[in-house]
Amino acid sequence: MASLANQIAGNLRCPPLTNSNMSKPFSNKHGFRHHRSSPIVSAVVVNNAQTRERQKLKNLFDEAYERCRIAPMQGVSFTVDDFHSALDKYDFNAELGTKVKGTVFCTDANGALVDITAKSSAYLPVQEASIHRIKHVHEAGIVPGVREEFIIIGENEADDSLILSLKSIQYGLAWERCRQLQAEDVVIKGKIVGANKGGVVALVEGLRGFVPFSQMSTKSEAEELLEKELPLKFVEVDEEQSRLVLSNRKAMADSQAQLGIGSVVTGTVQSLKPYGAFIDIGGINGLLHVSQISHDRVSDIATVLQPGDTLKVMILSHDRERGRVSLSTKKLEPTPGDMIRNPKLVFEKAEEMAQTFRQRIAQAEAMARADMLRFQPESGLTLSSDGILGPLTSDLPEEGLDLSDLPPAEES
């Protein structure tokens, strides 16, 4: 069996392939079907195309590399100076107290995330979003898309993010505003939010100021003044020492000085009584007696006025020593009964009617002065037809009067 196997293997042994054999044409003398070799040629063509493409890319890369090595900025409009300018534009000082501009892009219950073009976002806590007490940043107008100027007050060590504040900036603006108001010596409104043994605490321009009891014009208890607004003037404004001292007494003195007889002021109805209504006119309580509401009879004040109503009244009298002010709307009525039928018209015509009232008062005073001077010729003064007080002059001509043409007096 072994010899048979060797014999068969010897007969089936193929001659080795040589270049001469590969170069000879295939003979078909044995009757085998001839197969074309075109698929092999196609594969060679594809391989040659890929090679050319790779070579082309390599040449482009070599050219680009050579240009970068020899002239790296050739054909580039963005210069090195432009690059440094761009860095300066987005670079800022992250030290405490530095002011930066940023855009709010997200808010939550505790604050807001702000993009200040830093390596990480910054955070604005809700307690730093406003000078006033708020529960959510939305109450201070902080919503996504809002761009503001903030001040850096700290850094969160957990993620290296910065902590921002709007309240610190607003405090600075509030102190500046108070200094300006003090220089102008104006009367402002302050809401009483607290009290202690020495006085009351008033909220002014978002700042908490102190009003000593010695500077209060009212004798009301401190607890009765809580949540009420009082007229105030600045006594001391010291931002460095955080001292803001106010006076209600000075404000009231200025207000009372402006309460001229016949002047029109705006007030608020505080309370109603059977005999009239008490009106708050700039921190001063005036009485609008029931007889001074309208020319028509008012049987029930509540049908005309209610607590909280805003109205215009005219000053009838002012007793500074007793602190009493008498008011009137009757004198402001264009026609009798308008305060009952059409109070809006009364308030629209208030200044015009008050002017008429003052002119009547002036005429009455002029007539009174004239009567007084008529019985006091020794004063050497007289009143002209225009109501002007001046020296007594003679209306006689220089040559005197010719009495010859006067008829004789007839006996009665």
C-alpha cells in the first residue's frame, strides 16, 4: 500500500512555477475552456488609483508643512496682535471687589448662574441679588438673558466658581443717593421697620436709618409707628461708619412752613368721625369738618369719603402752637354740591378755585386796610385803586381849585 501511494503521488507532482512558465501563452490543445483574466486587471487598476490619490494627498501635506515651516502667517488675516487682543478681551481680574459684566443663563430657588466668560460659571446667591429682602431672584428682575454688572465677593472652593453680588453695588448707589438728598435738603418718606430704647429705625433708599426720639415730632409710641411712613430729613450720612441719622422734626417744620392759607395740598383720609374726617397731609393730621366738605348738607360722611381715599384739600387755617390744621373741600367746588355729585371735577379744578379764593381774600384784606387808613390819615399812607399801599398824595392841581363857579349850597 505504501508503494502504491508513493507511485500515485509521484505521478501527480506538479512542476514548479517559473517566470518562463508564467510568460508562455496558455495552450488550449487539451480542450479546456479559456477564461479571461479581466477581473485581475481591474483589481490592479483600482489599486493604482488609490495609490495615486494617496500620493496626491501626501504631496499636499508636504507642501502645507513646508509653507508652515517657512512662512506660517502667509495668507492669514488673523495676526498675532489680533490674537493677543482677543485674549485681553476675554481675560479679567478675578480678585475680590472686582466688577465684571455677565449674562444670566439659569436660575433656581437659591440664586442664578451667570456667564462672565471665565473658565467656569459664576453664581449669584439670592441674598446677594437685591438690597431688599426677596425670596427668589425673579423678584429682583434676574431672569435668563439679563446682562448686569456684578462684583466678585468670594470663591467656591468646591468647583473654583466665583460668587457674585448685586447688593454690594446697590448699597454704594444708595449711599450716593442719600448724600445727594442731604445736599439738596429735601424731605423724603421713610418706612418705620423697627424700634429700640433710643428711637426708631426707618427704611430709606433701601438703607436702614436711625431716627432718635429727640428728632420725632409725634408723641406716639414706637410700636404704633411700625409699618407707617413718616416725612424725614437727613441729619448725618456717613458711609464709612455706616451711620445714617434722620429727623422727623426738621421735616415737619419744613412741611408746616409750606402750609399757607389758601394753598392746595394732597392728603389721604385716615379716619372718619361724626364731626368730620382726619386727613394726613405729609405727616400732619388736618381736620376736614363736615361743614367744610360741601356747600350741600352732608348727613353721612361715609357716603362721600372712605379711609384710604386720596383727595385735594385747601388749607383754611393753621395753628402752629396747637398743631391744628383746618381743611376744606367746599371752597374748591366749582358749583355747590360738586363734592357730593362729582368729586373728580372738584380735584381737577382745585388749583383754579383756590386761586379765585386767594384773590377774594386779597381783595378783602385790601378793603380792610383801606378802611383802616381812612380813619388814620396821620399815618401818611394810602391805598391806591390797585390795592397797593403807598404814601399819601394830593389829587389837587398845582394851581388849586376855582370855587367861583360852584353853586351856593341850598338849605334843606
